[in-house]
Amino acid sequence: NEFCALFNPEAMYRAFGRNIVQMLFGDGATLCGRELMPDNEFSHRYAREVGQTDTYRIRILPASVTFDTDTIVCGDILAMFAYDDEKTIVRLENHNLANSMRAWFEVLWKTGKEV
């Protein structure tokens, strides 16, 4: 399944100290999805490290859009991650909630710029 995500690499690097995709899947992992990221140095670093392919695309949101969490939608699953002191993860499996988040993602995707 293709995923879509609002992803903040800055939070990832601060929480894990390095690229979690490379930690979990190794260098050259094949991703299948799209990610929207805030416009910061960490997003650009992550984009260079992971790269883009025909099956995986990244767009950068306008500088005015910021967030400190990650939200991933894949199939009927909506997962939200907060890397604050509580390290909260919420996983919901609901078709309507996942589709609602996908609809918001599509609106934001149109505002993002290609890396």
C-alpha cells in the first residue's frame, strides 16, 4: 500500500539521532508513498539521504506551515507520533478517519513544492 505522511525530520533526528528509515530498512530502501515536510534544513537533509523515486515523492510545505509531529496514513490506518517528553503514538484503524486525513493531505500536497 502507498502511504501519505506529514513528516517532520527534525523531530526524527532529535528523537533518534539519525535517519529512522535507514535504521529500520537500510540504505537504498524502496519506499512507496508521498511525504509533506516543513521547510527546514532537516527536511532537505532527509530528502538527500533517502532520495526520491517513481514510487516515492517528497514535497516541502510553505515556511509558514510548521508541525512537531508525524502523521502517516496507509490503507485504513492513521498513525500519529509525538516525540515530546511523553513520546506518544496513536494508531487508529478506521476507513473514514483515514480517508479524511488523505483528503487534507491532497489539499496540502498541491501547496507543496518539489524538492
